[in-house]
Amino acid sequence: MSVAKRILDERPRISTPLEARALIEAVLEALSALSHLVGEETELVRAGRLPEAMTREPRKAELAGIYMRGVEQVKLNAVALARFAPDQVTRLKLAHVGFQALIDINQLVLATARAVSESIVRDLASDAGKPSRAAGYGPASTVGAGAFARPNAGPLVISRRL
């Protein structure tokens, strides 16, 4: 078992500079993989390829769990990490700030996609609810099949890509 895997799976107490660097490198590795996946998801959603973006979800959840366990280890060993690897701690903080910016962009893209899809469904429901009978020559007259005319018989188009 690799040192990074052991560090993230157990609850070790950091007592050497080597262990401190190994823990921070493991957390940075998980954060890098998670950032890459979130970036891919953002681009797919932005391009309207939602089904493909959804296939990333299980791996994203797995990486987020690994990252969160690593963050917990960092919190438990904050004093030792600051003593043994202060430069690495700074690097981890900067990486986390960059990741937060990526998450903000991702949330904005997801909110936009949600608003667009809600607008489409709302407009579709509104159009489906409008009467489609042609007005004849009087206020109550209809054109078409009389009693058998369907009031909402217009065409319905839905994009399966969204």
C-alpha cells in the first residue's frame, strides 16, 4: 500500500517532515484529480451535453470523499504540518483557493442550465395550455371537427439533448 493511500485511509499523527509532505502531496493529488473532473463537467454542461456530464458523478463523489478525508487529516495535524512543511501548507491553501474559484464557476454554469431548462419547460407548459382552435366568424364558433376538435392539438417538440 502506498504511503499516500495509507495516510488518507488511516488517522496517523504526523511526526516527521516526510510524513507531513506525504500527507499534503496526497491531498493535493486528490484535489488536482477532483479539479480536473469538475472542469470537465463544467465544460460539458456549458456545451449542453448533460447526459455525458452526469456520467462523471460517481467518480466525482469518490474523489470528493478522498479529498475530504485528506482535509480532515490536515486539520487533525495542522500544528505538525505548519512546523514540518510550512511551504507545502501554503501550496495547499493556494490550491484550495483555486479549487473554490472553479467550484464557483461550476455552480454558476449549473444554475444557468437549470434556469434555462426551467424556462423551456415553463414556456412549453404555457404553449401547451393555449387553445389552438381558430376563431370562426362569431365569438363562440369553431373551425374544424366541431365537438371532436381537440383544443390543444398543436405539435409538441422536445429536445432530448437537454
